[in-house]
Amino acid sequence: MTPRDRPPAQASPAMTPRVRSVEAQLLHRPPGLSAGEIVRRLAAMQAQDIPSALLAFRARSATLTRADIDTAWHAREIVRIWGPRGTLHFTHADDLPWIHALTRRDTNILRRLAEEGVTGDDLLPLIAGALEGQGPLTKADLEQRLAGRARGQGVVHLVALAAYHGLAVLGPPRAGKPTYVHAADWLGAPVVPEPDRDRALKELATRYRRAHHPATPEDLAAWSGLPLGEARAAWRLSAAPPPPAEEGPVVRLAPAFDEYLMGWRSRDPILAAEHAREVFPGGGVLRPVVLVDGLVKGVWGRKGAQVSVRPFEELPEGPLADETADVRRFLAPREP
């Protein structure tokens, strides 16, 4: 977990919005949505931890399989990038220009490279040349190609430098290891940021407000990493979407780092203070949660496809049983 992904400070009750909409977050599981459509509807989807990200798709679809998500990833429909807050997200390939324009960060990259002993005036052509024409490469692959110029986290920071310039994205994992790939090799061309910043800001706020209801400019700033002034400007450029018509009751097993937990400045509206430490015990740990009509009513875990639930109060037995069965369905070994 990066510093930007640590749980935000809890806001005072007077500052918090109403309980947020499970429908805006697609947790009512509308039928027929593809992996790409889910990512597009959410604007960007937390993907720091891939197993959790895959389970976030499951929470929003009764029919998607891991193979469906892999297909969308390999088909370049969804792309894993350093996105909002400088953390890893899935985004739709069509949305890369405006997402990249607003969320790319070069802050601290050169400092971190220097701390790793990676210096020189040729760092961008160095990493671009190591990636170009090779397809997805693991960190170990890149260490070999860089011939001693960078190792360990220095390699990752070099890729982040290339990503800032639109020259790198993350590819699908290989044997459980993350991969990095030249954007032109993976997408057909480098990622070019949207040149009209107001247009990008309008798109950002429009997408965010549609997927995060109710919300405020302060929430948008916390989610996107934009300065509050720019978030407020984006808010003014966008129109308020109609409030979603809630469907209930809804019971969901949401994974750690789910957008429903990460997408607002405060979790006070959905998580009672007396249970906060059970969800965020410290040390960067964020436990998967049981949502009942949009409120956190327990935590859960899994070992393989076996699910265990620790409720904070009595839970609806039938809907919870359906959810645990669906997690097993999603995690079941794939057909050969």
C-alpha cells in the first residue's frame, strides 16, 4: 500500500454526506455489463492488488468470469496504469488521454531514482529502449536488459518515469509477477494526454459524479489527487447526474481496496466508528467488507475459494449465502 492509499482521516459527522449509492457503484449488479463497461462506468478502478481488483468486478456482475476480465485486459480494452492518486488503477483504453492528462505525476520520481542510485541524463531513452519491441517484461527481465543501470525498485521508478511520458503501461501478470510494456507496443501508440485541460476536467467530474453519489468536490479531490481548487473547477464544469433509483436489499462481499471504500474522502457514512479498527487494523491492512444496503456490517476473508465471514451484527442469511456461493463460483479453478 502506498501512502496515498492509506485510509483517509475520518471527517466530522457534520462534514459527511448521506449513505452512498450502491447503484451508482454498480453493486446492484445490472445485467449484461462487460469488464470494459464496468471500468468505464466507474471512471477508474483501483487495481493496486490484482486479486482484489478481480473480486471487485465480481461484486458488480453475476456473470463475469476471471477469463472474461483477462480477455478484456489482453485485448487492451482495459489497461492498468498509474492513475488517480498516483496509484495503480484499471481504466478503459478510450479514456486514457483525459485520465493521463489529469493524474500523471512526476513528483518525486527523479528523487526516488536518485535514492536507488539510478542517475544520468539518459534515463527516459534508457527505459524506453529497454521496453520497446519486447512485449510485457517482468522486473527481472528489465534488470537484465538494463545491464546494471537499475535494480529492484529502481526499475519500477524508471518505468514510472516512462509512464509519466506516456511510454509505458502495466501488462498482465506472468507467473504472478507484474509486467511492464511499452505503450506503443501494447496500445499501438504512446499515450498522448488530452490537450484541453478544461475538457479533461469536465470529463473527470462527470464520470466521478455519476459513479460516486452523493459526493462533493472535496471527495473528488481526495479520489483523484487533484488540488482542491482544480477539483472545484471540474465540479463547476460538470452537471449533476440524476440521483440513482436505489434497488434493495443488497448484500455484497466487497474486496479490500474496493472503489466503494476508496472513492470518497471519508468512510464515516458507511462504517460505524466502533468497527473502524476491525476494517483498518493498521500497518496498511484493509480488510474485505460485508456490505448490507451500502453499510459495512462485517469483514470477510478467504482461503482459496473458501469464504469466512465475521459479522458486526446479524446478517441476512439467504443473500449472504448467495454471495459466498458466488465468490466460490468466481474463484473456482478454470476449465482446462
